[in-house]
Amino acid sequence: MDALRKQANKLREQVAKQQQAVIKQFSASGYESSEVMVIDEVEMHRHQQLEKLYRSTRAGKEFQRDIVKAAEAFTAVGYKHVETGIKFSEDCCNYGAENINDEILSKAASIYGDARKHVEKEQEDLNRLLFSQILEPLRAMITGAPLEDARHLAQRYSRMRQEAEAQATEVMRRQARVREAPSPENVTKLHAAESKMHELKANMAVLGKEAAAALAAVEAQQQRLTFQRLVAMVEGELTYHERVAAILREIEAEMVSEKQRKEAAPPVISSNHFSEKTKYFLAEAVHAFDAASEKELSLALGDYVVVRKVSESGWSEGECRGKAGWFPSEFVEKRTRIPTTNGSAEAY
């Protein structure tokens, strides 16, 4: 009977060792989750606290990696965007320089080509911000010593807890052996097992407190830094889009203004278009007009103009007060006679 009992105890020990080996194998890279109360409720609370902190810092680390991957992708796309934009800017400027006869389109191409360089400058600034304010700080924390050291402390506590769990089983086994056969040898082995258990308990108390403090500090720093970098990313993208929008609005306004100016400008007509057969007429200025160039004619309200040419573009050419030039046709109205100072009218 004693031989069978010894064989059974030996078999139980082998199974327990195999179980501990499997546990260590699967928990070497993390913190072992367990609902078993190894020592007391205080230790169980410490274990649950460490497990929560370990999971929290692991999730925070993974989120930081997600942000880094996104920032790296944004930067890669940004550099491609800059390369394409600069090439397109050069194409626009070349078209504007080589096709000056096509005034409206060539001018618009030149305007866009010049402004496009500023857009790419903003993209380069965003890329630098993503690298210096997002990628570098987060990479440093992901691979930094404080996080790894704190997690290693938690892993050491987890392994020590597993060892204490196995030692608690050993103490119970030794107690059973003493009850069955209270020999001096069995009592000595029991005392040795209990002494080792007390030592493990004391070491766990110190290590658990140290690991919890380290992980809590890292968790707070991790969340603070991640939040700050996420806000910096949002602010950087917002500034980029606002500045690009301002540049594009300015481009649009300049292009539209240039088109309107070209279409509304006085037509260039050679002198051979005028002849003695041209029919002149008299007109009165019903709106004041300020000339913007030497080709235009300033008018004051009530001025009388001898209109010599009316263009389909909405401009007329005429003479007033000894000066000639172009003015908007809608600013004058046709008259048949000029009123005199005595109230009568002189026919024209």
C-alpha cells in the first residue's frame, strides 16, 4: 500500500511540474490571468490590479503603434503628393510661358502653377510635423525603457505568483504526508516548504507594490503623451487644410478676375477701322467712370461725349473735353442735342 501511495504522489508531482512548465511557456511574454487565491485577499487584489494595468498598457502600446502606422502612411502619401504637385506646377508654368497668345488660359495656367508651389510647401510642412511631433515621440515611448521595465516587473510577479501557487500545493502535500506519517524527515520537509512559502510571500509583497507603481506611472504617461500627439495631429491637419483652402481661394479669385478683366477690357482696334463714313453720335454720361489705363476715358456725371465707336464687348470709344478713350457703353445715354446755358438746346 505504501508503495502505491508513493507512486501516486510521484505521479502527482510530475503532473504538477508539467502543468507549471506549460503555464510558463504560454505566459512568458505576458501576464498570466488567474482567479486562484494563492495567499490572501490582499495579494489577490494586487494580482487583479497588475493584470488590469498590464492589459491597459498593452492596449495603449498597440494604439500608439496604430497612430505611428497611420502617420507613416500619411507621410508617404504626402511625399508622393509633393512630387506630383511640383511636376504639375512646372507643366502649368511651361504652358503659360509657351502659349502667351491664348491670354486667358495661359494666364490661368501660370497663376495656378505659381500658387501650386505654395500648396506643396504646406504639404512638406505637414510631413515634417507628422515626423517630429507624432512619429518620433510615439516611437520613443513604444520602445522606451520605462514601459518595458514596468512590464518586466509585472511578468516577474506573475511568474513568482505561479511559483507560489505551486509551493502552496507542495505545502498542502507535505502537511498530508505529516498527518499520514509524522516522521522527523516529513516534518523537516514540511518546515522547509513552509519557510519557502513565507519567503515567496514576502518577496511577492515587495515586487507587487513596485510593479504596480511602475505600471501606473507608465499608464498615466502613456495616455497623456498619446492624447497630446493625437491632438497635435488634428491641429496639424487642420492648419494644413486651412492654409491650402486659403491658397486655392486666392487662386480662384485671381483666375476669375483675370478672365473678367480680359473679357471686359476695351478692344484693340486698328486705326484703319475708322473712316469718314463712320456715324458719330452725342451721348451724356449718366454714371461717373474712372479710367484705369491710358486707353480709357474718365467721365463725370453729366459730361457730354462724342461717341465714335461702339464695340460688341460692351465698351464704346469717344471724345470728351479734348481727350479720347474707351468707357463702358452702359455708362452713357444717347442724346440728340446739347442744352445751352440760356435754356435752349443746340442740335447736334
